[in-house]
Amino acid sequence: MTLIGARPYNSVVEMPMRRTATIHTLGCKLNQAESEALAADLVSRGLTITNGNIADLIVINTCSVTQAADAKSRHLVRMLRALNPCSIIAVTGCYAERAGKDLIGCGADTVAGNRDKTGLAESLAARPLHQSSRTVARGSGRVRSFVKIQDGCDRFCSYCIVPFVRPTKYSVDAGSVVDEIRSRAAEGYKEIILTGTEIGSYISNGLNLIDLIKLILHETSIIRLHLTSLQPQEITEELLALWQDRRLCRHFHMALQSGSDKVLKLMGRRYTTDIFTRSVEMVRASVPDASVTTDIIVGFPGESDEDFINSLEFCRRLKFAALHIFPYSSRPGTVAAQMTERVSEHIKRQRSGTMLELAASSADIFAGRVIGQTREILWEKEMRPGSQIYSGLTDNYIRVYTRSSLDISNTISRTRLVGHVSDSGPSFISRSKKRKQGGLWGSLLL
């Protein structure tokens, strides 16, 4: 593999590969999937994956979608270097692909871009160690696992850095995807999330995304199957018909980015608000109780007050289950970075605050519709050791909390939803950020 750069070793650092490794992942679900694959590869080469900030080998999988993501990546490298002066720190991901030399200056020993991720474990393993169980690599406390099915984008939306850092489009062989999901199910995972840069463009040996989903449902025993982001123009009746199988999670994420047709055109998006609306209506007509979530960029160059109001009202009308709000962040080399009609940081903050208020109320309204109903919840780990409070998700991705004296981690149980956590749950939950996601309090039906 080709490394972007390497920080010179001091004599005390030149040592064989140690036995412990930890991986820090920033950004998207695709990065999560690639980190899981890297962890498995490291374990197969004799390392033990640990949680936390201290290890002999530290891998940081970075994001570069915004300036804030860049800053977070640099801060993490500096912090982990201070905590681990003699450890090996390897940095990969989109920031490493775009500006790897920045990370060498922050304290990284090795920087490898996205195209070098697959060979990273081999290059870091200075010598072979004893074979370990692959399950250790999955020992992150998660009950769901990310499986990469596709990578690369060639859409070149005017604001987006992704086509520059993930330029090569390819799809993973369907048989390999099925084998990977079978393996994860055998390890005890209850939910698989199919991820990629543009999973709707999946095509491998004549099989498209619909064919792949059918194959997974037929050939594996996975209990829940969840898709990441789709484009509105990819929503079809044939696709939605697959949700007759209740193993498919009733959650659809479609990135809107703006509710103004003028701004969508400036962004280079390939749909209008009318097309987006029709896609949402198709989902809700075909999949009962489906949650539809989205991303919104505020303060894009040229976004007027009227454009923002149109975007706000559009989001209010569509009643999203969750909105993820991003102030526009200029990315080097993109078309939008050259646009001159800028929105001030002060206005961006104001618009972000207004959108966040709508996001919180929309999430509460969506979740509130199911209060009094009984749903199956996939429970995650105990929120705090000894608290007996567990957090989990419905199949349409409503966050639920409950109290249990038994360890219910990684189990699915019928649960009666009795109210918002602010009304029904312990006070420490209602103060958490999860409250903004429409969290409910549930009563287990054992």
C-alpha cells in the first residue's frame, strides 16, 4: 500500500507491534462499517481490540465533511498522542485522503487515505501474533453492525467533498455481503445496517439494490435489516414492496439539504421539492408507521431569508421524524467554495437554532403518536453501570428507555410505550441529548 506520510519515530518508539489496539471512528456509517472490518483484520493478526483511549496501536478513522469535522479529527490526534506518547497512531479516512500532511503535524505516525484502508492492518502488523477469535473485534458493546455494500460517488453536488475523497465507485459482490451478514448473525448481532456512499446505486454482476435485499432476506437469518440514506429518486414501488417483510426496519433517511428549489439547484441536487414530496408520500402510503428522517444545510451561499423560510415551512409540512441540521461549511475544491454570495456566521447560527427547534418538536410529535402502543425494542447496553436503565430502538427508530433488573442487552422484547422521558423517566435521561430525538419511556412486558 502507499502511505501519504509518516511522522519520524524516536528511538523509543521503534518497536514491534503491541497486542492491544483501539479504533476511533468519526463521521458516517460507512466509516463505521470500514472500522469494523479493520478491527476484524487486526484481530486476525493477533491484536486485541479494546475500548477507550489507551492502547499500543491507535487507529483514527476521520471525517472531512465539514470544517468542524476536520477540527475534531485534528483535536483527537493531538489528544491521543498526549495520552499515548509511545504508541503507534495511524490515521485514515476522508480527512487523511484530502490533507494527510496536516495530521502528521498533529502527531500521527502513519496516514493512509481511503484507498489504502483495506491494506492498513497488514501494513501496521510488524510481525504476526497468535490467532484470536474474531468476536473480540466486535466487542464494542454494539447490538447492530454496519456492513459496507458500496463505495464512491460521482455526483459532485456543489458543496460536497465526498467525490474528491471517495472518487472510485464500486459495489461489493452480493455473495460476499451475504457471507458477511451470516457471520455477524452467528456472532449474535440482531441488526445489520447496509451502508455505502450511495447504496441506491448498488450494482454487482447484474444485481441491483432490490436484488441484493431480496437475497439477504432469503439467504440469512438476520432479525433486522436497515438501509442507510437513499436518494428520493431511488424510491420506487418495487423497492417499497420489499417492506412486506417485517425484518426490514421502517426507517427511511433521505437527505433533503434544502426546502428551496432555488437553493437545491445551486447545490446541484438532482430533484425538486415536488419530487421529494412525492417520494415521502410513497413511503408513508406503502410502509405503515415508517419514520422519514433527513439532513438540512442552512446558510448555503445565496440562501436568502425567503429561501430559508421556504425550507423551514417545507420541513414543517413534511413532518420528519428527525432532522439533522448542518450549517454550511466551505470545502476546498468544491463549486460552492467559489460562490461569492455568502451568508454570515451570525445568520447561520440563527437559522440553525430555528431549525433545531423544529427538529426537536417534530421528533416529539412523531414519537408521541405511538404512546400507549406496544412495540418490539432492540435493547442496547446499560446506560450507566448499575443504573438498571437501558436504551433501545423500535424498528422505525424511536429511542426508548426502560428499567430492568435483568441484563436485557442485545435482546428484543415487547414493550408498552408509556410517555416521554421528561414525564415518565429518570431525570438524568431527560437532561441528555437523546431527549431531542423523541425519546420515550417504556414498560417491559415479560
